[in-house]
Amino acid sequence: MSVSVLSKTRTRPWPLVTAAAVCLLSFAAFWVAQRLAHVNMLDVMVYRAEGETVRAGGDLYAMRATSANLGMTYPPFAALLFVPLTLVGVPLMRTLTTGGNLLLVVALVQLSVRLVRPSLSRADLWRATFWIAAVVVWCEPVWTTLRYGQINLLIAVAVLWDLTRRAGSSWAGLGIGLATAVKLTPGLFVVLLLVAGLLLWRRDRSWNQWLRTAATATGVFLGTTLAVVVALPADSKKFWTETLFETGRVGFAEETANQSIRGVLARLMHTDDPGMWWAVTAALMGGVAMVVAVRAALRGDKAVAVVVCAFTALMISPISWSHHWVWCVPLLILLADRATRAWRVTAPVALVFASFALWWVPHDPGRPELDQNAGQMLLSAVYPLTTTALLVGYVLTRRRLRGRGAVHGTDTGRAEGTGVTAAEPLLEAVPEQERPAVAEQGRPADQERPAAREPQAVAKE
């Protein structure tokens, strides 16, 4: 049986107010640490410059900002969202950005817990959220996101908000559509929704939630993009015909902060352009990972499908800076909840994302990453290597469980996607009399079929 990260005691959980106080204390310490580190919040200064360019009617993609001479890389819709940043002074803008991102950490954790364990009561959900948020705020992707004033947490929250809506929600898809209009990589979630939805439709011949969400997300993205074409025609034309294809505009591929497959290959090959090696590798790995995500979706295991899709997008993108990997938060929650002997898996993965190991190698404007030795290459590829190992381990575990299920005549694959599979570890901190009943596909908990528990025993023991 795996042990939950939230387990304090089996009979007496920590009060909600204690969890909230610890989270607040951790956030306060984080804020002080960032101030002592003299973080420059470079990216939010670029966002502000983009908003000022829109207000001035300038050329968005000719703009350069800050001492780093950074230009705009997002679709023009993002610049419209950044206009409010110009309405306050820089010190207040930085304070509001940090405070807003800390609130987004809480939102990301809550949505992640809800994705992994939708059956939790409201009190248990908030208790779990505060405890986890107090810890994950210190991991490298979150620290670096707040250090630069980035929008990664906002993007992740928008996507997870959609994917944790109740069945039949007409709002599901709005977040993914807007996130894709701001930053194109969330569009891979639309692919997941569409493919899974079409396969389910082929099986059931019914308009399902996956297709509904995909249609809404696509409509929101297209509607938003077309509206921006009307509002900013020159900038829209330039982005969609030129800037979109300028991968070097974002930064050098070999930079240690680039944790995508392209970055790993660039450092491995000692070149700033791995060319077709990247295209072929990304296509193969991305294809395999998306098959895993779609199959998880068809089993009803939305948590695995979403997390695998998120990391697939990070891996196959030309540039995935380390701060883009805030998706480590739902990954760690999923591992703590699902993995057999959870701490043996979750603790090393958590250490990877908390260690700042990728920054232990030489990195500066002189581009020393082009001359890395084997040890440095391993450290600067720590995120892709970790997620690849987890994906391989998951696939092998699934195959072993299917084989074991075939021997015992059980359906382990179907059991994994039900509420029963994930119902125990996170609730170990809740007194048994307070635990919410878990129903299976609308079936009352007291009528739960005994067969639903047998595959769980196979998977957990």
C-alpha cells in the first residue's frame, strides 16, 4: 500500500487552520528569500513593454526590452492581456505579480489534487492543498517562475480548470482555448481531447465530454485569434507568417535552462541546431507518449492522461525553459497517490525538481553548454531523463499488471480509471467515519461490486 504525502495520523488529521498557517508561513519565507536573492523579474518587465507597445501602436515583434534585449515570442493576444501591467508603477506591478503567482500556486495544487482525487470532501481538499502548496512552492520550476515573473502557473491553472469541470459543463474548454491563444503549446491538450473523444464516439456513438471540451477549446482559440487579427492586423500577420517559425528567436537551444529534447540533443551533439535528429526523436517520443495518454483517457484515468500530455508538450517543444516545468506539481501529487511504495518513487522525483541540479553546470553568455562533459550533460538533462524514466516505468508496470490480470482473470486496466483505485492513500489522514463514500459510475457506495476491489489489490500490493 502506498503512503500519502498528506498522512499525519490515521485517526486525527491536522486541523485545516494549521495547514493554512503553515502554508502562509512558507509563502512568507519564500517571499523574503526571493527579495534577499534580488530577483529581477525580467520576464514581467518584457510583458509590461509589450503592453506599452500595444498602447503606443508600435510593432510588437520589432520591440526589444530590458538589458537582455528580449523580444516578444507569444501570439499577439498575449500582448493585449499584458496591457493592465502598464496601469501601475513597476514596484507595485512586481508585488502584484508575486502575490498573484503565489495564489496561483495554491490554485494549481488544488486543481491537481481534484484531478487525482475527485472524491475528496471540501475540507480534505483544502487541507491537502495547503500542506502541498507549502512544500512545492520551493521547487525549482516554481521558484524560477516567480523569479522571472512568468505566466506558466496561469497557463497550467487555465488548463486544469477545464479538465476538472463536472461532466456536462458548458465552460470546459474555455481555459484551454485561451491558454492556447496566449501560448501555443497547450494546444496539445486539444489533440488529446479530440483523439480520445473520437475513439469514445466510435465506441459509444455519443457526443461525449472529451469532444465537447475539444470543440469549445478550438472555438475559443479560433474566435480569440480572429478577434485579435481584427484588432492588431499587422502584428497578427507577422506572427503567423514569420515569427512563429523563428525558433531561434526564443533563445539558444543548447542553454541548460532548455529542458526539451531539442536542448538535450543540442548539448549532446555540441551544436546549437540538432536539425532532423530533434524532429525525428521528438516525433517518435511524442507519438509514443500521446498513445499512452490517449489509452489512459479511454480507461477513464484522466489524471494520467493529463500529466502525460503535459510533459509530452514540454519534451517536444523547441524550447522548454525549466520554469515551464511547473507541471511537476500535478506529477508529484499523482505519484504520491498512485505509486506502489510511493515514497521510493515520489521522493527521488521530488528531489530532482527541488535540487536545482541543472544549474550546477557552467552556464553564462559565453555558451559553455556547447562543451559539456558527460556528467554535465546528465545534470542539464535531468528533467527530460526523469520524465522519460517515469513514462517507461509506467508502461512496463501497465504491461505487468495486464499480464497478471490475465492470469487471475481480472481487468486491471479498467479498475485503474475508477474512483476506487485512488480512494485510499490520500484519505489516510481522514478519520474513517469522516471519509466520503466513493460511488462507482453512479452506483451507491454500499452496493459497490466486490470485483472492483480485486484489481486494486493486485495493483497496490
